[in-house]
Amino acid sequence: MFYPSLKLRKNVVSAKVNFTAFEKCMDTETDEALLPYKSAKMSYNFNVKKGALTNGYGFKDLHLPNFHTDGERMLWVPGEPIKRVWVYRYFNDTYQKFDPELICFGESGQVYFCCIHDDSPYILEIPQDEKLTAVPNAVNYNLNSVDTMIFTSQADGMWKYVLNNSVTKVEGAPAIISMCLHYERLFAVVGGERNRLAFSANLDPTDWTEDLSSGGFIEMQDERGRLTKVVSFNDYVYVFREYGVSRVSAYGDQADFSVSHLFVSSVKLYGDTVTVCGNKILLLARDGIHSFDGYSTKKLQLGFDELFKGVENDNACSVCFKNKFLLACKLNFNDGEQVGCEAYAKGYVNNALIEVDLSTNEVSITRGVDIAFLQVIDDQNVAKVAACFNGEYSSRIGELTEDGELFGTPLVKRWFSPKSNLGYPTKVKHIKECLIKTKNPCKIKIVTNKQTKEFNVKGSNISQRIKLNMLGEQVQVGFEASCSGETYISCPQITLEISG
């Protein structure tokens, strides 16, 4: 908002630009000349939900509740890259309650466990008939009244784990890519041509005998492409494919199963991002994030679809946590900067975590984190998101934080306005000063068509006036923070004179 004063002298007007509240969403789609000046042309690693710039998300080593105290314990992770973590839920007959374990899968093919509610920091090996050769999927199931975790992969077939037992192979199971439980059957995308949806016998997901009284399969060969993900949602089995979605009605006897093909997509759908979020499913496609209601999809208008151009996201993953869709993926920031994992000499797989608030569609982006897998841990006294990583942090298990740091190292936080003529086209602006309040050190970056300058600002509990003294017709304002501790930048005000 601008407040012109009376003319000080001929053809000179004084004005102030007040960032009374930073806009909550970023917009990379709209032409800069049309964007409101307080909106963000680019923003990452900041949280702007309260109108000020504060710390965005980060990660620290995973902590779990300590059974004997009110505190938490940090886990001692095995000395190898951790590819996956899952929650194995089993009912403890002694305490008459669920007493889950955290199950981890290491790069060597070893499966590990630790009790979520315990006092031991150790993650221990589970005996195995042999080590697995590929990263599996996992699902909980009550098999013959025994809580069981089932592992599947195209390379190794099916394995199962029961509390205090070894991980053992299930013979005769197909090579499974994706699976879900639906009305006591396991439905699975089978490897190979990826055109077959297999299903197990009723009440036994380890029985894949193909006959009318046991298991069977459904073939899908049409323009929707290969099968990538299968989920149980709203009483149906939904099969997500590379370019569309099919629905299976699967009640009771398999003779009554039926298939409906819902739609064909013009863009590729990334199956590993398909996530049930309450009464809808969210997923990533090549052109952005989509919402699926059981019948059709619509693309969410989030304002940053430009960042998906020129990248593939076959390794993206996602979860839903506290009514927020969290998507780890690769984005094309196209700004010449290298943040966090982007500076790795060996490259990176993913470089961003996107949060979409499902109530408001507000978005925040965490940049510079190479996330391989996300898992929600939500049981009794613990509710958090755990993560596995590619690259430098692959041997650590992280948990999502709100301190803007990656295992103790602050992530660079940036917010930039669009370049604007401030409503005075062709007029030269003399940018005089910035009034700003910041609790920790930060930088102000001013870019005009004539100059680019950065100004270091010390942290303070009171507002400060920073002399800028710059000229230009087009003006862009940016704020950057990269120190530890609380970040809080509020109510900046730019004073300028307009002439010409």
C-alpha cells in the first residue's frame, strides 16, 4: 500500500511501501507487473502464515517417547543408509493396548526394529532367512489373529514379520509393485508389463492361488498406461495408472468384482505421490498437484506450477499429516542459487518439500532437502513425520521440525517481491531507506534496473532504519536469513521519492 505525500518540490513525490503483512502464497505464474507488491514472486524456507517471516520447516534426528519419563530419547541409527521406515502396529495382550514398533530397512537389505514406547535408544536387527535385494513396500495385516507386517518387492517377492520372530519368505506370491488391503484381501500391482492387478484369497493375503475360491487377477490394457499405485478409498479399490485412473468394485465373492475406467489424463501421474487425505486423494502430476474425489481430478491452482517444468518426479513421495499434504519432490527454481543439497557434487534426487494446507490451499516450500521417504508416526503420545534421506544424510532418520535447520545447519531463507514500477511507470524512484524489525541478523536485497545491493541488518528488539540510497524505475525487494535461532522479520517499510 502506498501513501503519497504533498509534493516536496516540482515533480517529486514521497511514498512509502508498507509490508504490513506478507502475503501467504507465492505466485510464479502471473506476470510480475500484475502482481501485488506484497506478494512473493519467490519464497522458500520461510513461514509466512502469521504475516511475518519466521522459520520454515527443517529436520533433526528422530526422537521417540521415553517410556519411563515425560521426555524423549534420540535413536542410535545403524551405521548404513536407511531407505525406509514404517510403523508396525501390534496389540500387546499384557497391557491390553497397541504397542507399535518402528521398522527400518537398510541399504544392505537388513530389516531393523525398535519399540516406539520404550527407554532404549537402540535400533536392533531382526533375524532374516536372507537379506532383501530391493527396497520393499510394507503393510500391516492381522493374519490368523496375529498382527503381521508384510513386505513386498518386485525383486524379492513377499516376506512377513511377526513380533519376536524372524522375517520369513512367503512362497508363491507375485512380484508386487504396490499393494493395499481392501475387505480382507490384498490387492496388488504386479511387476513386469504392469498391466495386471492381482488379488489374494479372502482373509489371507499370503494365499495367491488363482481360482474362484481363492485369489485371481484383473488385466487392464488400454490408453491409460501401466499400473503404478493401488489404494482402498471410499469402499472401492482405485488403480492409479500413468495416464488415468480405474476403479474396482470388490465386495465379497470375486465373481461380483467389476471395473470402471474413470478418465484419461493428458499428463503423467506419479503413482508414489498418491495419498489419501480425508475425503479426497492428492497426487502429483507432471503439470502440478491434483485432487481426486473418487470420480474425477482437478488441478489445484497453487501459483507455482512453473517450478515443475523441466524436471521428472518419479522419485517423489508424500504423506498427509494434520490436514496438510506434504510432498517431497524436485523443483526447478531456475535462479542460479544452490541451497542445501543442491550444492552436492554428486547431485541430488529431490530438493524440496511442499506443504499444502488442505483447509486454505496455502503453500510453503522448504528448499535444499533431499528426502527419499516420508512416514507419519501417530500413536498415543507421539505425532510426527519421520523421513529418510538421499545423499549426505542417508544414514540418519529425521523428524520434521519448525526451526528452519537441517540437522543443526540453518537453511538459507529467502523472500522476494516481484519487480514493479510501484504504480508509477517510467518514473525514477529514489529508494531512501527501510524501516524493519528483525530479531536475528538478516539481509535486505534491493534490485532495480540500474543497481543491485545487499544490506546487512543486525538483530534487535526494536525497529531499525537502514539507509538504502538507490535509484531505478523497476524495484524488487528481498529478505534473506541464514542464522540459527528464532527468525522474525516483520512490518518492513520502504521510503522512496518518485520523480520524472
